[in-house]
Amino acid sequence: MSGIVEKTVAEAGFAASWMQHVAPVAKAFEARMRRQLLFASLVTGLAVGLAVVTVILSRSVGADNIMANPLYVSLVLALAALAAIAGWVSLLRRDTSLADAVDLAVETHFASLFMADGNEAFAEVILQDLVDDGILEDATHRVLAHHAGTYRGCRIRLFTASSQLGDGKFLSREGTRRRHLVVARMSLPFEMDGSVRIDSQRDRLPASAQEFHIDHDQFDHIFGVACSSRMAAAELLTPDFAETLLLIQQRLANPLGSRTSEPVRVSVQIDKGSLVLVIEEPIQSHQLDRLDPRRAEMLARGLIMRFATVPGLVDELYGDADEAPAFAALTPAEPAAPHIAL
């Protein structure tokens, strides 16, 4: 895999970052995989040959020969089997080089908006506030990656975390052992009285708040809305804003694209001068497998969409309905018209 095809507006220009950071690592990864496969095949062939020779000798030598001893034959066969197994076990070793290269490429792509932030304590404060507000469960959260920046005068922050409950095992409210959180926080470009909660799991909305409905059938089917002031909610939750949240739900949290039976949860809180978006998804064992170049491309596209969601929400808060969404397909460049000289 030498390059990546840019498919959406958010991916425009990412090919250069991919070629700089990911392509060399992917090439080295594939070469290392070929060497390991060759080594494992060679060891397996030698082990099989040794086992065959041992069995043949055990049947052709005299009874006083050591090769006629069943215990000795069993020992040789066991050692040959262990050698063959060891040759293939090396292929199962987890390698994070591709994942690190993808992270670096995406960070380079969004360097004008985000920078890695080592202040994990602030991210932990945001998580604790979400727990106090009833959006997240009371659990121990571990911040995995943290980025912060400024866009159009709004302070923006994006980080990922894992949820840990009780006895040290990763759990979820529905019983899944591992949970992954994506949290985006941005300051509002305007003053707003009251608070608004939007959640794809309606039972997580506060019972004391007022219920609110948007004149959008698909949005009302997927999300529930609760607010302290219906007037404030009506000013904020415009049809364009509803369409943006639906795009986020379809691209980042679409249950049809998930390999798990448990639905992905999307929650939004607008309160105290900021908007907080939370995406809560289960982590299964297959998602922790070794990353290959094909999965690296999928990871890169998912991270780009995740990063592009934040400025997209800010544009929507400003009311820029004419801006192309980050999820929109990239318009191919028109070929240059032929020039005819007389």
C-alpha cells in the first residue's frame, strides 16, 4: 500500500501526510510480514521433515536402538511440534507501529486546528462533570489521546478515553466488557440561557427536564431531546443542526457499520457556554487485533471524520449552512480542456 485515495472533503490533502508518515511504515510492515511468513514456513517444513524421519527410523531400526524407544520418539515429535508452533506465534505479536504512524499522519493533517495536549487532568475534569450530570456512568476513566485548539474563536477539545468499572474489568451499562469514549468539547460562539440534552438512549435523559421535539421525523426517531427552556432549544435545534447530528450518527456511530450487536450511543449536552459531544461504543477483542495496512486505512478515515466533526459543529453553530460538510464526497477535479493551435 503506497498511497491513499482522498474520498471526502475532510480528507482533502491527507495523501501527503499519509505518504510521509504511514507509507514507509506500511512498506516495512509488509516486508517484515513476508520474512516472518517465510521463517515460519521454513521452521514448519523442517519440523515436519524431522517428525517423518523420526517415525520412519523408529520402525526400521532394531529394538536395541534408541530410536526404537517410544519415549524418545514422543520427545522428538513434541519438540518438532513446539518448534512449528513457535514459528507461527511470532506472527501474532501485537505491533503498534502502524497505529502510531496513522495517529501522527492525522495529527499532521489537522495541525492548523489541533495540537496534542498533555494536560490530561483537564480532560478528566470534563469526564467527571459528565458523570455528575448523568451523561456517563460513575466509573474510572483513562484518557488515551487528548488534543486541543482554537477554531473561529471557539476553544475546541477532542479526546478519547476508556471506561473501567468496579473490580478492574472494563464494563458497560449493558454488560459489554470494554467501552470506548470519544468526547468533543467546544465553547459556544453566542450566549445561551438554559441547557439542552440530546441522547440516542432516551432513558439517559433527565426525567425532570422538559421534552422537546424537532420537526424532523428521522431525528425524532433516533434522538430524544430534553431541555430547561423550549424557547432556547427551538433557537438552537434548527433543521440544519439536526441534519448535522444525523450525519455524525450515520458516519461515526452507525450501528450498521459496527461489528457488535450493542448500539453505539451518541449524546450531546449544551450548557454553561459549551457544547459537549459524547460517542460511547463497545470495544471487542477483534478491534484490538494486530493492525494491517488495510485496517490502517480504515483507522485513518475514521480518525479524520472524528477530528473534522468538531469544526463542522462550530460552523453549524455559526449558521454556515453553505459550508460543505466534512462527510461530503470530494468533487473530482475536471480534466483540463484540450488546446488547439492553428
